[in-house]
Amino acid sequence: MRAPNVPLCDLLLTVSLVAACGDGSAGSTSTAGTASTTDSATTDSATTDSDTATPTTTSSAATTAEPPTTTATTTSTDGTATTDASTGETTGAPIDATPCWPFDAPPLSELRDSPKKVFAHYFSPYPLSLDNKDPAEDYYAKNYLRPEGENGKFAYCGGFIKERPLPQPPRPQDVDYELANFEQEVRRAVALGLDGFTYDILNTSGTHWDRLLKLLDASSNADPDFRIVLMPDMTSTYEGSDMEAQVAFVASIAEVAAHPAVFRAEGGELLLAPFAADKRSPAWWASTIDALAAEGIDAVLWPVFVSPWSAATTSFQAELPLVGTSSWGPATVSGATGYASNAEQAHALGVKWMSPVRPQDSRPKDLIFSEAGNTQTMRLLWDAAVDGDAEWVQLITWNDYSEASEVSPSSGTQWALFDLTAYYVTWFKTGQQPPIVRDALYYSHRLQATTAMPDLSQQESVYEAVNGGEPLDEIELLAFLTAPATLEIEVGGEVQTTAAEAGIQSFRVPLVEGTPSFRVVRDGETVAEAVSAFSIDNTIVYQDMLYRSGGSLPCDRSPLMQ
């Protein structure tokens, strides 16, 4: 029996479902036309009144999109192979497949040549598989998703997590499944145009350290240009006195510093991006950089702060030079609004800015959530990175399912956040909004209203909304339109519609019980549609604040499932 409130597809989503039809949604048809670059207004009541929280990043003029071709391939520089624009897979012959995205991705070489860099935060507790078992009975299914898992340790919250990495069959016993899975994750990241991962170093020995070593090797195997930025987690490792912490720090960094997959700054120095860097004093960091130099390791610092980043940056600069600075960033619509000014502030301090982008944040084990407003927070933070002229972006996160902040494909968000990330990575790196060449829609909603009451004999307490965002109960249709169209959301026996211009358009309606259907209609013809893979039901035992999502474009995902 599955856990209460965990949809069957969360536990048993099959490879054939995600590989053959993207998100397990209804298919769509594609047309091409003129792609506007405006983001339409959205409202709580499904009208067209302006919503000040709506992301509004635009380019100065509309762009005309050429009709899509039947393949999505580009010829490599040596003319001997082709690269699938939607997956990044290099093959010896063109791939005749429907592209997965509403735009045609530029060649990977073009994205890599950009001075703008995008890294995704890799959190080692949640690789694709923990035990290489059948996903119906593996550790995720039996111990993390179910209230009774780990001997009932998380029965108070209905399970440790509410989603998992997309299930896939076990690998053969003679294969190092961890290494193969890391290579698979690198290929997925490369398909998005990412430059690498920022790896959260949770300890200096044992499971999480061993995973760093394998990920470094996997990166070199899968893509020699893919890089791992070392991100020592100062909240969980390097404990003890200043001297004890420094000795452990230097020894661990020295062990991996020479690996070819480790990221280095433009001058060749090892770049360190410690999480919660201010857990140690600026003087400690200056001394530690000197200690690394004494071991023949020239290193520079790009700290990530959880505390107010501007004051912390100034404090650090008094002791040592910084390449850049960053913040873990907001997880709410209100926090993301106006975040573009942070890059300007960092530049005024003489350092580069790594802009955080987080899609959502829900933490079952803590019974808290931050209100992301469907896809609003994610899009606002991408707007901030583009508008603010940030040098880097850190995706927070690639795979932290315990905080529901992942962009990697999952049983809860499917491929939707992954696909949206592809679009914005290209926008950020090229400085131009990609033309929309095929109509597509993405949806997001919760399984229940935030006001739905749990069984408090089972759940310890009601979830608390934190970080300043008021809870919202909405269903969103995010459309990528080649030309004006009508957007439709059908749920609970009612259809709500709005007229939308070409471009990226968000249409939100109040959340009600039922299984939502989504359509884009133009000139009487449905050009994109999807039925949600998730039903909404306010009769619950446990609360679940994760935004589920999916999309309409059918395509072959099999290269990214291997």
C-alpha cells in the first residue's frame, strides 16, 4: 500500500511514460509564427487585470520565428556528427524527433562560449538511485515516500519526501550503477547548456565524499568540459577549532584539487564557493587560502551567504580578495520581486554576482513551506539574473528533493521545470530571448488547497508558511505562444478562458477539486493541450505543499533516460 496522499504515479511512474510522452500528458500540435516577448498579466480571478507580481523581463522587440524543421540537429564543427538540440546528445546521424522545447536550442558550443555561466547545486543525499533496485521497491519508495518508512521515523509528516528522481530500471549487476547514473545526470545537465554543478561537500569521508569522487570521474567521462565547483558546506562539516577545521579543509580540498573536472577561475586558480561561508570568520578564510597556497594550491573565493550577503561580503573583503559573491536567495514571490538590484550592488563592491534561481521550497520534515506562486518565483529570479546582468546563476537546486527545490526531472515536477530551465539558460547565456517556434504549455498546481485540514492524529501539526509569502491556491497554465491564442483551464466541471498575446503568458485560476485539463486554442483549433497527471482532492490525511507540474510537448526522452 502506498502512503496516503502520495499519488500512484509518484511511486510507479514508468520509464515508458516519461520517455515516450514527456510528462505523461496529452500531446500537442505545433505552429510557427511571430513570437512576442511579453509576459501577460495574471490574476487570482482569471481576468486580464495586471498582476504586479508577474515576471516582466522582455527584450526590446518581437522576434520572428522560422517554422520548425522535422529534426532538431546541428552539425558539429568537424562535420562528422550531429547534436540533438533538445537533448545535447551527440550522434553520428540526425535524430528525427519532435523537439522537447518551445524553442530551438543553439549549439552547445555557443552556450559554452558565453561568459555567462550557469551551475546547478548538486545535493549528494539524493542521487538517481540509492540502491539500484526496482523503483517500486527501492529505498526511495519504501523508506522516503511512505509514512511508515525508516521504521516510522517520518510518520508525523507523511513521509520524508513527497517526490523522487524519475524512476528507472536497475542497471546490470556488473555495472557501477552510481558512476553510470552520475554520467546520466551530467548528460541531462549538458542538455540544458549548464556549465557544471556546484557540489555541496557534506563531509570529507564516507558516502557523500565518495559520491563527489565518482561525480568528478563521471563528469570527465560524459563531457570533458563539464565542471564541478567545489562548495564546502560550512554548516555540516569542518567542525572543531579553527585549526582543526583548517587542517581538515586543506586536506580534503588537496585530495581533489588536481582533478581535471574541478572548476578553475580564469587565472587557473582553484575556485571555492563555500556555502554559509560566514560560519567561519574572514580571517579564518584568509589563513586557509594561505594554507592551501603553502600546499601548492592557488585558490580564490566566491562565497555563498545565507545571512545578509552585502554586509558579509564587505566584511570578507576587509581580509581577503573575492572573485564574486552570492546569496542562497529567496523562495517566495515577494522575496524574488526586485531581486535584480543585487547584481548592481555586488558590482558596486567590485565583485561578480552569482544570482540564485529556486523554483520552490517545501520541507515535509519541518512542516514548513515557502509560497512560490506556481512558477512565478522561478521566473522572477531568472528575470533578476537577466535584467541585473549577473555573471553566474546557481540553480537551487539540481536535486534536493527534501526541500522540493529541484529542476532535475522528478516524479512530482516531471520534466516541466527542466524544460523551463532550458529556455532561460539560453536566454541568460545569449542575452537574447529565444524565439518561440512551437506552441507549448506547462501547468502547475498542488494536490490540495493550503487550507485543507490534515488528520492531526497522524500529522504532528499544520504546515506553516514561512519567509513572508502568503499562501496561494491557484492552478497555472504557462503558455509559450507563437501567435495570439485563447488559454483554457477546465477543472471541476467548469472551463475558464482568457485571451493571450504571443510570447510567454501565465494564466492562473483558483484551485478547486478535480483533475485539471489545459488547452491552447487558436482559430478554433487546439494547438497545445495537456491533462494533469495529478488530481486535486481536499480530503486528506497528510498535507503536501509541493507544486506538481507537467507539460504538453511530446518527445523522445530516451537519450536522457540512459
